Amino acid sequence: MPAERFLTLTDVGEILNVSPAQTYALVRNGDLRAVKIGGRGQWRVERTELEAYIQRMYDETARFIGRESADSELPTLE
């Protein structure tokens, strides 16, 4: 059986190991793209969007670590 194309916010939260509220916040602030489907407005995240989000977080973390390393190499004032 092929993997589901769309995931619920609960599914996304389980994959990322975060709370449903944190998952919803990622969608509401635009960090994670999602679509609102149906009359009850249920959110769905396309699997490819989740993978793209995860990759962006890896990239941002790598840049952060690179900056942090560069900053730690600066001489300290004593």
C-alpha cells in the first residue's frame, strides 16, 4: 500500500514528536504549508511539504551551528 499523500496535524505532530498545538502553530504562522479541506476546515499537510519543512530546519540548524562555531572562535575579553 502506498504512503498517504496527505497527513493530519496529529500525524505530523507524531512524526515531529511535538504536540498538536505546536503543529497547529507551525501551520498558522506559515512555517509549514497546509491546506484546509472540507466544510469543517480540517487541516492536511502534504507529505512532500513536511519533508521540505524538515529539510529547511536541517539547513537552518546547520547555518546556526556554523555561526555559533564562528562566534566561539572569537577571542574573549578578560
